[in-house]
Amino acid sequence: MNPESHTSANPVAAAGAVPGISDARRWVIVGLIALAALINYLDRATLSVALPLISTDLSLGPTAKGLVLSAFFWSYALLQIPAGLLVDRCNLRWLYAGAFALWSVACGLTGAVGGLATLILVRIILGAGESVYLPTGVKLVSAFFPSRDRGLPTGVFDSGTRLGLALGAPLVAWLTVRYGWRTMFFLVGFLALVWLLPWVLAFPSSHAHSAVDSRAEEGTLPGRRSGQLTLDRNLIGCCLGFFCYGYYQYLLVTWLPDYFVRVRHFSLLEAGFYASLTYLVWAIGSPLGGWISDRLIRRGWNETRVRKGVLTAAFSTGLLLIPAALVAKATSAVPLVTAASLVGLSTANILVIFQCCAPRRQVGAWTGVGNFIGNIGGVLSPLVTGILISRTGSYVPGFALAPLVLVAGLLSFWFIVGELKPLERTVS
């Protein structure tokens, strides 16, 4: 196969651009989505970091704190599918701008809450606003880039989430100590609204947006309304694999700092640093894994084998979490846990697999369904791990189960998900 022959056959697709959208502009948009993702996860981190002070000021007990911490996911997870459908049908410039403003204002207003009910309310609103983040990012990359070039931009925009985790906790902690938790929320939430100006200016004009829609309309399944969700084996396979991915990643997000303190006897500051290091490795791995796949595909390698192959290699590194939990020395555990974060090499390729398999007009909906299922894994992971710790008195079973669940997800990607091409191309 000669990659250059494909390039010359379809110059618009080869350039990866919708008419009226320059190469520079589409990368500016990717950068803005990455920044929004960082802000997104920074906003999520604010409550966890400030909760000890908030609970003291508002007299919140353990049960109340648990309700507050979970309130975000009530709306975030439940609205994933509706958000995906909206992304497929609405003008993304204004939909994303409105959602961003909603979650930023909700974060800012957290500084003004006076009790448990209002605190839960603003967290629910925060989750509702942030629900469009992933479907929008995946939808825009699928529209602005050809499939062989989607790995890097997908990895770049999603890396902002892990950077938000890596950088957010220290920043939020400093702001809280320096100014108090109420002022911290005001600063983090309301200052983020500045992001809206470059977003509105950089996003394509209404003419270019129509071009995106018309290109996506091509190949819609006969007899099927635009935006109606299509269910098939590829969607099922992607969702099962994403569930396993979510189970693993949320173990690291929720239990890793506690593990470093209680099992490896690091100070809280040391535990925060080492946990941030794993998130940083994950953030770097996401665009790197996408770039490696894109490069091999442009050289003529089969896209299905490349993306599934990189995903397999990345998932396999998760098994390093098992010896990390078993080794005696903390100095040996830290590099193993860090290496186990190379699972991040898979992130961009998982999201590109959704883009490649979904009908063009349903990329947002498929992503919303997948993220909903992935968040179910995220809900179960900390819960199951906590139960295993309580019953065994050890972190090893929970830390061994997560990578086994992750690797089991490979069965879905290899044996349920088929060739990486939109569903409409396979229907006569």
C-alpha cells in the first residue's frame, strides 16, 4: 500500500480539513479543548482538596461528605447519552460555550454555599455542564481530521484531563491555604470564564460549521433519521472495553494517594507528589500513543491492527500494578506504579476507535454512551476496592483485580469490535 496514493486521491480528506477551516485553526481548537479539559478536572479537584475545611465550616459528617463527593456523578454520568445526542445535533460553538459557562459559574458559586443542600446542588450543576466535554472533543476531531491523523489531536485534547489532576491539586491546595476555600472557588470558577473569548473567536464561522454538518451527513444509513442512535456490535464492544478502562483508571484516581500514605507510609505531601507523577505520565502517554499510531498508519500499516495493537501494548503495562502492590520496598513500588500509568498510551486510540466505528452523524452519541458505561466502571472500581480492603485487610486484591479487568477489556476490542470503519460503509 502506498500512503501517498491515498493522499492524492482525496485532497480534502488528506488535508483533514473541512472547507473554510485552516490547519492552524483546527489545532487552535484542539488546544482550547485541551485547556478546557484541564479546567474541567481542576474544577472537579477543588472539592476534594478543600473538603476538610468545608466540612468543618458547614458541619458535615462522613455521610454528608460522601453525598457531596458523589453528587457530581449523578448528573455527569446520567447526562452522557443526552449530551452526546445534543453534540450531534447542535452548533458546537454555542453548545460548548454554554456548557463551559454553566460549569464555571457552578464552580465559582460553590464559594457562596451555606449548607449541604446548596453544596449538592452546585455539584449537580457542575456535572451537568461538564457532561458535554468528551462527546464534543471526539466529535470535533472526527470532523476536522481524517481517521489516520486523529490519534494525536485526540490525545492532545484528552491529556488536559490528567494535567488537571497532576497540576490541579497542588494549585487548589495553595489557593485554599492562602485565601480560604470560599475565595479559592471564586477564583478558580469565575476566572475560567476568560476562556470563552478565544473559543468564540477561534471556532469556525456558521458557514464552516454547516460544511462540517454536510460532510457528516454523507453516508447516513437509508431510512434512519439523522442523529438517531444506531446499536451494533462495534458499539457494544467499545463500551465493554471502555468499562474495563474506566475501572482501572478510576482506581488510580481514587485510591492511589491513600495507598501511598497507608501502605507505603509516605507523608501526605509525598503521596500527592507521586500520585501527580502517575497522572503526568498518563497525560504524556495519551498524545504519544495517538502519535505513534498515526505515524504507522500514514506509512501504510493497517489502521485496525495498529490502533488495537498499541492499545494492547498499553493495557498490558497495567499488569505492572500487581508487582507494585506486592514488592516490599516503597522505592520499588513507585516506579512500578508510574510505569503502570503507561496505560495512558491507549486513551487516544480508544476514542479514535469510537470515531472510526460510529456513523458520522452519531459520533457524539456513541461517545456519550461509551463514557456513561465507562463511568459505571469508575463508580464500581473504588467501591469494590474498598470492600476488598475491608474484608482482606490488604490493598493487594483490589490492586490486582483492576489490571485483570483492564486486560479482559482487550477481548472486547479484538473479538467484538471489527474493522475500524463507519457503520454506514458496511451497509448496502
